Amino acid sequence: MKKSKIAILAASALMLAATFTGCANKAASEGNSASGNTITIGGNFELSGSAAAYGSAMQRGVKLAVNEINKNGGVKVDGKKMKLKLVTKDNKSDNSQAASIATNLTTQTKASAVIGPITSGAGLAALPNMTKAKVPLITPGGTQDSLTLQKNGKVQPYMFRSCFEDSFQGEALARYIYNNMNLNRVAILGDKSTDYAQGLIKAFKKEYKGKVVVTEYYQSGDKDFNTLLTKLKGKEFDALFVPGYYSEAGLIVRQAREMGITQPIVGADGFADPKLIKIAGKKNASNIYYTTHFDAKAPANDKVGKYLKLYKDTYGDDAGTFDALSYDAVYMIKQAIEDQDSTNSVKIAKGLAKLKNFEGVTGSITIDKDHNPQKPVIITKLENGVEAEATAVK
């Protein structure tokens, strides 16, 4: 009799445990939802380390949007207004940290959506944990083409961008150089250590109708480019294409100009940070062209002027590319929540996938089947360290 009671109690305990486990698994399979009147948004930001300039810009843009939305009443869900709560973490520009933070923001913080990381490598590291939790991630700067795609070619259901991808800007730059600038011979000096640079080189070469006379490579972290530039100087070329980040590109610009290389130097959105000019020197930062997602000299719509003033009033500085992309990312999440009338992370992802003609400060955004935004590319020109002109290229 005693054994029977023990058996019954044990069986009951197992059934209870199974019930709770089933509930937990069901909750996990449904993603995260807001509790109370607050919707939590996570920030997986590069606030220190090699990508800190990009991450800090991302944080400023996100905070600006969250504060503005809350000031204007919040997000409308199920007939009521809910406020946004931003929880940020510093991934220190480290991929393993980005992955750990993705887990923390989705399982501990219970964020309904996350913005960042800003680089492709960190985004790839964070993605498995975001997908496991079924929480959408919007990257404002992860431009690697494969970032939003699985190995079988299908779309990653929880990865989105507010920026365009490498092939998009590499092809646009190739067309602009050949068709608009009439430059028929290009030399390339690219970063061999990043997928970012390799993707840009591949897309550029595929689209460029002129001749690529030589391709040389450097390593991320290099400081002295004089040997490579000396080899290039002996070649005949109309422009130098430098696919890479501002940290090395700024040094390349400075050393190239000091060496007497006067041809246009062109790049992609890795140039789009004021530190490029600081590293290169204002005088050297002339005849520079690069693709970017946002420029005050080529406003996408009437929202831009208001945004520029708000940013200036808040931070005492001029707005830039990555803060604008991050600002748009928050409003994309807001739109998805309101379109789906839900704070559930799975439904927010579905809402993001269906965004059409969303008017952001970086342009009219329609998310395509691969979760990339379709919008114009901006070509910015620098003269003496100042933006001289900007052209929108459709």
C-alpha cells in the first residue's frame, strides 16, 4: 500500500512537471510578447571596440526614435497606447559577446524586437539565438548579402535590415563611376579580411563595364599602405576603389594623397563616418566619393528636415548615416506592431516582412522577399573634408 501511494505521488509529480514543461515549450514556441503597458526593445550595440563609432551612432538614433515615440503617446496596440522601453547592451565589437547578448535580450529581458548588431559578422553570430527565441533583429549596418539568407537560399525569418546590402551598393557605385563620372579604368585596394569588402569587390567587378586594371589587398588593422600604393601608382587608372572601413580607408586616403595619387578615391558606406575625415585630414579628403544610405544634401522626403533639427537639438551635432538608419529601424518596428496589432515577436517579424512604402528618413522603404529594403542609393562627394554634393541613384 505504501509503495502504491509513492508510485501515485511520483506519477502525479511527473504529470505536473510535464504540464509545466509543455507550457514552457509552448511559450517558447510563440516568441516574446509585452507585459503590462510597456513594449521592450533590445539594443545589441557596439559601444566599445573597433566598431564603436558605428555602434554609438546606432545608439543615438535608436534613443532619439524611442523618446520621440513615447513623447507622442507611444505605440497603438489593441485600441490602447503602449510605451517603448529600450534595454541596451555593449557587445564590445566582439562576435561572441553579440551572440551572448542576443540570448540575454530575448530570454532574460524578453524583448519583442532587437536592433543591432551593426556589423555583418556580429549579426551572423547573434542570429541563431534570435531565431531560436523567434524575435526579429533589424541591423542598421550589416550589409553582407548572405546575412538574411539561409544556406538553402531561403530567407532568414527573423533577420531584417534598414540598410541595403553590399551587392546593391557595389553595383550602384560601379554604374555611377562608369556612366556618370565616365571613368573607364579602376584600381582596387580592398580589405581581404572582411566579408564586407569581398562582397563589395565581387559586386563591383560583376557590374563595372570598364576595366579593373589591378586588385591589391590589405589586412584589417594595417597602418602602413605605402608599399601597396607605390605599386598602384605605377599603373594607369582613373579611380581607386577602396572597399573597407573608415579606420583603414582614412589612412589609405591620407597616404595616397601624400604620395601624389590625385585620382578620385571611391568607397562604400564604410566611409560614412566623420572619423574618416579626421584620420585622412581635411585637405586630403578631396575628390572622394562613396555610397551611403542617407545624406542631408539629398533629402528623401519632408521628414528629413525635422529629423536633422531634432538630432541637432538633442546631441548638438549633425546627423549621419547610421543614426538615421537606426532611427528608421525603430519606426519600422513601430509600424509592424501597429500593422499586426500585436506586441508578439513572431507577429512583429511578419509585419516587418510585409512593410511597403514605409516613409523613413532614409527613404521610402519596401521590404523585399529577402528582407532587404528597396530604396535609392546616395553617392556623396567630399571636398576638403566637407560634403560638396550628394546624388540619389535609383
